[in-house]
Amino acid sequence: MINLEKGAPRNPITHLPKLELGQKVTIKSLDWYNSNKNEHTGVIKLTTESFVRDMSEYCGKTATIVDVFKDLDREDAIMYRIDLDNRGWNWTDEMFEPERVEDVKDPEE
């Protein structure tokens, strides 16, 4: 796993992350989860990770990206950790609403 946190040692990667530390994102809705989950397991299999039943408690909530990393076993797998779950789950772009909630800039900047 490569840590892409600011100030971390640079490592050669082929694809840069779409999201950055500090950006705010909205996790997809509970309707999305209920419409796509496997009825028996409660899991949604996505491209690189799975969205599991325990993650659904965060559906529809806005979170801040607190860690960005790449799984070396998967060429294009950029994953994120968020503040809401104390960095407990690996999150991917597919789990967030396409419209990102950007950080609000200080008007005096």
C-alpha cells in the first residue's frame, strides 16, 4: 500500500488519485445501497472494493477525506479513508456521489 498523504515519501504510481486530502464527499444514498445490494449478503461488489452492510450507516452523509492510498496489488485501485468511521473502511470513488462537496475557501484568501 502506498500512502499519498501530504509529506509522505514519494512513490512511483501510474494513476493519481481523483480526490485529495481534506476534500469533502457525500456517500451514496441509502436508496442506492438498498437498490444494489445482494439480498442475501448485503454486499455491493464494485470494481475494486465491496460496499458492505456496515458501511450503509454512512449513506447520504458528508465526510472529509483523511487518507489517500493505493493498493499495490491492484493497478488502478486508489482508495480513501474518511473521518466519519475513524478510518475503519476502505472507500472508493464509486461509493461517493459524483457531485463532490469541495472545501469552502476562506473569502479573505
